[in-house]
Amino acid sequence: AQSVTQLGSHVSVSEGALVLLRCNYSSSVPPYLFWYVQYPNQGLQLLLKYTSAATLVKGINGFEAEFKKSETSFHLTKPSAHMSDAAEYFCAVSASSGGSNYKLTFGKGTLLTVNP
Amino acid sequence: NAGVTQTPKFRILKIGQSMTLQCTQDMNHNYMYWYRQDPGMGLKLIYYSVGAGITDKGEVPNGYNVSRSTTEDFPLRLELAAPSQTSVYFCASSPSGRSYNEQFFGPGTRLTVL
């Protein structure tokens, strides 16, 4: 079984400040991990994904995430927040390697607010 | 290339009515999914399909039905709408069943049952 916990349902930062959105996962096998972003009234869009090639993953719009196996974490960061980053962010896990496991398990989401 | 499209965007139903949420993808993906999104709850998988003619239940299938007659289309049917089905519904697709594949999402259908 796999699960995702996103710490903080709502994070508020000032424009230009560091963005840190936390994600911890549970998986009995090495996982694949994803961060999706959802802008208001839109579908989900992939920000980045971890597929075991490198522990530091760079995504779109200046976001990056680091896979830490010892901490079972995959936190999302951005050095300097922009107003356009205001959205809801979802962390998701999929079981890995070998056979097919196509089901994504999503966290409950973190709403990011950026203040001017 | 439109990706994943969903219709309608919004719908209000009365209790007991039925409706079909349409989903079409033009990426030739074999795998398709239906999720519902409730505030503060993330996304829950309703049904999924691994190819034309093959569907299976997800985490929350009660009150819904699906069919997959073509690769492109994956409609979701609500037979007897209930207030508990008020939600935002997302359709998604992926090229294969491999765990490293991302899923591509449609824009969603916002459904209210009164």
C-alpha cells in the first residue's frame, strides 16, 4: 500500500520569498513521485516527477524537489515566489519497478497563497 | 493536439436524475482514469481502463458506471444522482501502465446535485 501526506493545507508566502511545500510518502517498494499544480478552475498539470534517475529534480516554472529516501520525503521548493505561483499543489506517489502499477495516490493538496 | 477534453464544464442535477460525463483524448493513450475531487480531500480514483473494452473499479466506484468502446472515449455515467456526488470530476490518461508515466488531466466537470 502507498500513501502521501502533505503537511500544511495552506501555505502563505510573500512575493520573492522561498516556497517550501512538504510531502512525505509511504511505500513498500521504491516509489515514483510526482508534483502536480492546479490553477483555479483548471485541471492538474505536471510540475515535475522523480523516477530514480536523480534525487534532485527540476521542473517547470523554477520549481524543484529533492527525493530523500531516509526521510521518505519529496519536498517542493522555489527560491523566489511569484504572484503567478498561487495555486493548489498536489504530491502523488506510484509504486515502482517491475510490473505495471498505474494508480496514482494523491495527497490532500496544499493551497499556496502569494502576498504582494 | 487538444489532449484530454471533458464536457460539460458545469452541470446542475436534481436528485435522482442521470447524466453522462464525456471524456475524450487524442493522444492514443491506452490508460484512462476518472477521479473526483472534493475540497481538502485530494483526488480519489473512481474507475479506470487499461484499454478499449477493459474497465475496473477504483477507490470510490459506488453510484457510477463506465464504458470504453474506443481508445479515445471514456464516459462516466451517473444513474441516480445523489447530493454526495456533488464534486469536481477529472478525466485523465496515460500512455501505458508503467508507474513512471505521468497522467494527463482534462479541465474538469463541476457537478452539483440538489
